[in-house]
Amino acid sequence: MVNNDVLRRVRYIFDFNDSKMIAIYGLADHHVSREEVSAWLKKEGDEGYEDCSDLLMAAFLNGLIVDKRGAKDGQKPVAEKRLTNNMIFMKLKIALSLKAEDVMAILELADFKISKHELSAFFRKTDHKHYRECKDQILRNFLKGLQIKYRNTSDES
């Protein structure tokens, strides 16, 4: 999935304003301006649109984890330079303190059923024999389920 789409959807799901988005980046020790956030939230093709890099998306998700769960003792996580759908899915799961059953219930809200074994394959290390790549459809359905749960609506953002 395109990082800008994920960023836009997460902002909508949790009703974050620009100041909150900037604060979340700050929790990951990454300074961004209001103009940058605004450019990442625009739709592709709109004037002023800019791609949100994997590094910037990872910084946002790390900040979201700190925002939702609190800071851990020790060193803060370093934002990855390369993100996959699996990593985005995992970071959202961690930020919201979700267990496998919670994720399955959220996916069911979006009319998407998945077994616990299929789900666990997304969160394995890439060299594990049962690792499975998380396709856009699954991440999209997870975000749709989050939207239904937290915004109490199924409208597309």
C-alpha cells in the first residue's frame, strides 16, 4: 500500500489534527513541519502532493506506538529505511495492543475472515518457512475494520 494512503487513513481513524500528527512524529524524535504533513496527506495528483517515504512512515508508526502505549525504557526504536505491509500491520497491531483474536475481529468488521494460523504468518520473520507476505487487500481490510471500530462508520476516507 502507498504510505500516504496509510497515513491518511490512520489520521482519519483516530481523528488526528495536524498538531497531533506533528507531535506523534516528535515522539519518535523526528521533526516535521505542518507543510510536510499537509503535503503527505494530499491525494496523489493534487497540487503540492509529496510521497511519504518508508523512513517517514516508520517514524510516524514508531511515534504512534509511543503515543498509544507509552515510551519504553532504554533506546527508542530506529525508523526503518524500508517498510513492508507486514511491518506496517505489525506496528499498528503493537500500537493498539491487539492480540490475534482482536485483529481477527477487526478484520471481520470489514467482512474479511482469516484464520489465526494465516494471521500469524504475517508476523513471522521473513526467513521463517511459514512467513507470508501481507498483500494490500489485507492491510486495506484491516484499516477499514479499524475505521468501523474506532469511527463507527464504514465510509471510505
